[in-house]
Amino acid sequence: MQRKDKQGWTIQKAKRILTDDVCNTKVEPYHCHDFSLVKLIVLGQWSNVYTTIIPKYFSAWRYVDLMAGSGTSYIKESDCTVAGSVFVAKAFAREPYSSYVLVEKNRERYKALNERAQGIGSPCQVHNEDANLVVDKIFGSQPEDTHSF
């Protein structure tokens, strides 16, 4: 699928992470700065590249976030809440991810993330653990024909 208006497509996706329903919640977002918004846009663009290429070589591809937070980020300088990494990766994906694996150690952020992840639409595992302790389990159980982003 060739995009004729690449800049317009990026702007459309960027606006979506600002207005996504996941942002409309009372649960505490992760507090960050304006450079985090740039990071999210770059992540989204890489998600698009990744999901364009990987499906040609693997039968399944998954998004793994070992420090997923609550699923939203509060940008202090602009006083706004935006969708977190997992929702940005999903919004920008050319082909939907086969599954998602999310990890958050903090109990309150985990509960918020787990609630938000219900709307992802693909199989999603949400772990309330220390990423350092669960990483071997996550990647050790990955099937050979699956790739992780």
C-alpha cells in the first residue's frame, strides 16, 4: 500500500495518540516531559516500519514493553495526557501485532495498564512483576516463528 501523503498520515496518527480513548481516564498517567512526545512519535514510525517488514518473514510478531507504565503519559510542559507506548505502537502499526506482552512493577500503574489493555483487540499478557525477573520467562517461551519488537 503506497501512501501519497506521508506527512498527513503521520499527523493523523499523531493526533490519534492525543485523542485516544485510553487518555480519557482518571487513573494516574506516567509524568514526563515534552521530549517523551517526540519519543512516542519516533516509536510509532518504527512500529510502522517493523510491521511492514516482519510479517514477510515471520508468522507472528509481538510488541513487548518491559516498562509499560500505566498506558498513558502526562506531558508536563503542555499539560496534556497522551497514549502510552503500547497504544502508540498499535496506532502506527501497518499490520496489527499478533500479540502484546506488557510489564509494570508498580501495582497501581499495573492495574490501570491492565484495564486499558482490555481494549487492545489482540491477545495481551500484562505482568505485575519486576521486568528483570520476568524477562527470561517472556523471551524464553517465545515460539521460534515469532519475532518481538
